[in-house]
Amino acid sequence: MLDLQRNLISYPNATQKFEKNRANEILSFIQEILKKKSPEGNYLDWLKCKSSDGIKTLINSNKSENYTLQIGFTNNIVSEITNLIKKSGYDNFSDVIVRHAYNFSWDVVNFKGNLKFRYRQSSKFTDNLILNDEVDDFINTNYLKIRNAADTQRAIYRLSIVGIIDDYIIDYANEFIEVRFKSKSENEYLICFENYLRRYLGNSSTKEWLNKVNNRNGDTFLHRILYTIIQFINEVIAEKRKLSIQFMQSLCEIGTDQGDKTFRETIIFYFASKYARFDYLPKDIKDDNFSTIYIIKKYIDFIYTPPDGLGSQIDNAKHLKGACELALNSLTDFNSNKKAAIDLLNCFCLFALDAKENDNIETALKRPLIKKAIDLYKDGFRNLLRIENESWENVKDFLKLFNEKIIDLNPVIIAQIEPLTNELLLNRTTFKLNKFLINITKWTK
């Protein structure tokens, strides 16, 4: 019996049931192996860490049709950081401090700041942690290599999306994940990726993402497809979550500015909007022949003349706003055309719902919803003015019509509309000139 916490010392009763000389020989051999494999003395962590060929190596080996691999929740980078800090004079430092610092960090600078903060907490503010050059260099080099349980599960899920992993079982008691997989053809991986994309996207957008796999740089096909899934998650799924957070923030602002009743109404119309039913906005947005101006006009008309003949203009604006928020938070197949439509419809509803009698421009511009409406107006028309399949004459006529309807709903905003319109037209002219200059440059080369 060896004590892994006390430099591998052996107790007298360790050999009492065995032939003593032989037992001591075995113990000495084990001590030598452990000291050689774990020179820092962190024997328990080394024993928990098992090394074997990884997924990529096994797939490329073609040694078997089916593979099983156990992957630990974490890797040994945390222990290596702990051991280096202990060597620099902080005997009471522990892995727990590193894990807590990593869990709440977003880059290496923030991580090092968290390490110092967590250490002060653990030592009851009696000591400051100073990272020497060796520790600092190691952290800078290895921060992105730290892998905790959440990182591991996230990575395995993404590998399963593209079919690299077929199945997995999480063993929480022993802190590992058993994965099962086999080698597949490139087409099989693409089919798995396509099935995943179709949960969120229409046909044309799905094809665009699949084309990115073939057009991307990468050593192997698996690298290219994994880089693409990461890009999709960062650009599409993360954006969807960001919009959900922004909606929650706007709910809080509505509650603060307009009270509990409006707060509750906004939530109700978000979940029960009649224009969020499949036959209305969700169906129109998924249409591959989407026309931005047509859709905006269609739903603005619904505010005044709803297809079911029910509700006041204000109630119908609330229904439409709820549908817009739900569309932004639920759908991911947004090109600039669709984003422009949703933004401008949302903008129109906000101007309609936040109109107040005896208002003036100074007080209006201080309210969060009017500020948001102006931002949506800018973003929506910037995208609309860049759409190639909408004629410039149609866009100009629609801009004039949209402005007239906004002013009719909320007359106080008239002072803001003209400078906003001029800014947008200037932005569109600059965009077209830059595009023209780029084309001229290409022709002259």
C-alpha cells in the first residue's frame, strides 16, 4: 500500500499478508514508475488521467468497424497550473481555485485576474497571488487548452451533430463519457450535417452552409466540416440566443417605463400572437420567394384591416409586435431581406404603441421603446436599401409611405424622420459608390 498524498510512503501493514521481500520489490517498482510518470508528485491526478489514441487517430487507423472510447470530463492542464503555482511558493493553492477562475472567464487576461481574486478569497484576503514568468508563460500558452466538463460535453455534442460520434453515455460517478463511433464516408458526414441544419434553415440557406464545407481551408474533410459547424453555431445559434437576451432586457425596460400591466401584456402577446400562427408571419418568412416590401405592407395593412376582422389598431399592433419578437427569437434562417422586414414591422409597432398625447420630441426620445424604434428604423432601411431584387423606385416610394404612416401614428416623431431619411439615403449612395469603385478596380487589373 502506497500513500499517494505523502510522497508514496509505504506503511508496515502493507506487506503483512504477502511474502515480504517480493512485496517490497513490487512496491519499489511501482514507486519508481509513479515518480517517473508524475515528477511533480501529483500521483492521484496522473492515475485518473488515461492516455490512448483519440477519435481522429482511431477513425484513420481503420483497425475496426466500431470503436468505443472513454473520455474524461477534464484534462490535466488545471493540475499543471496548480503545480506550477505551488512550486512558486503558494503551498495552499488548489485545483478548485483554477476551476472556479476558468468557469467565469472569457479570455486569458480575465482568467489570470480571476485566479488572483479566487486565491484572495480562499486565503481570507491575507495573501496576494503573484504569477511569476514561468507560470504566466504557461497560462498564456495553455489557457485555450483547458477543458472542463461543460467543454467536453459541448464538444461531444457537436461531434455527434455531424455524425463523427454515433452515441455516448455520460458516467457522472466516474467522471467520464463513453463514446461510440465508426469511420464514415464524407457524404455520410454531410448528410448528418444537413439534417441538423434543416432543423433551423430552409433549402437555400442549408445549401449555402453545406457549400462552405467544400470551400473552406482545412487539412482534412473532418476539419472542414467541424470548422463549419462551429461557425454556424457562433453566427446563427449564438445570435438567436443574443436576441432572446435582448428581448428579456426590453421586457424589463417596458416594465420599468410603463408598469406591470404593459409588462404582462407584452408577454401574453409574445406567446399568443395571432400573427405568430403558422399561416401568417412564420410561413411568410420561410418562403424562398420572400419580398421584403410586400410583407411589410401586408402586415401594416393587417393593423388597420385585420384578416379576422377583430381587434383595434392598438391590439393588432400588439399582436404583430409579439409575432415579430417571436420570429426573431425562434427563427434562424434570416438573410438581410427578412431581417429588414422584421425590424421595420417591429419599428412600426413600437412607434404605434408608444405614441402619447401631449408628447414632445425631447420626452419621446428619452423613452427606451422610442430609442429602440429609431434603431430598428435605421437597421431595417439600411438592409432594405441594399437589396438587389427590390427596384430603387419601389424602395423610394415605400420609404415615403412608411414615413407618412409613422407620422400619422406618432406625429411628434416628425422632427426625427427627415434627418433619419437623409442619413439613410446618404448611406445608400455611399454603399453604391463603394461597390462601383470595387468593380472598376477589378476591371482595371
